[in-house]
Amino acid sequence: MTYTAINLYDRFIPLATARPDTQGVAHLHQLAALVALSISCKVHGCRIFNQGVLAKLSGDRFSAAELTIMEIHMLRVLNWSIHPSTPKIVLEYMKQIIFFDIDDQQLVGCISQ
């Protein structure tokens, strides 16, 4: 879950725009980080908080409406690409390509010989 949140945040921030003042940039980063974590929770089926609860968890720094708008904006900017490639997924694809869908028992037998 954390990996997904960091991945979403890292991909979104270079494409995001903020007010040029330092406070605007800090606000954008904090809001984006909270929304990335929220989206990641939804992707991984963790406990999902509604926007009102997230607003309270942020110490009322962000409103529920602000969180909703940022979530929609982040999803649009990322073109709804919210499932990042993880090392495990890459290794699974490599296994299928290299071993042509040999099942795990056959693979263990080949390796132990």
C-alpha cells in the first residue's frame, strides 16, 4: 500500500501546478500525499475513509471538498493509471515469458536438477 501511495505521489507531483509562493507549494504536497494514500487504500482494499474523516485526520487543514477535487484531479492527471508495476509483478511476467507458463512444481524440478 505504501509503495503504491509513493508511486502515485511521485508521478503526480511533476505534473501538478501550485501557486508560486512557498505556502502554496507546501499545501499542494501535503494534499497530494494525503490523497495518494487515500487512493492507495482504495486500490488495495484497506480500510477506506470517507473524505470527511480524512479532513478530520488532516487536522481540518483540508476540507472534504478539497480532498475530493484533488482526488479527481490526480486521477485525471495520471490518466487513471493507479496500479504501479512492482518488482513482484515484473518477476511474475518474466517467469511466464522465460518458462512459458510452466507450473511452479515443474519449475522447482528443473531448478533442483
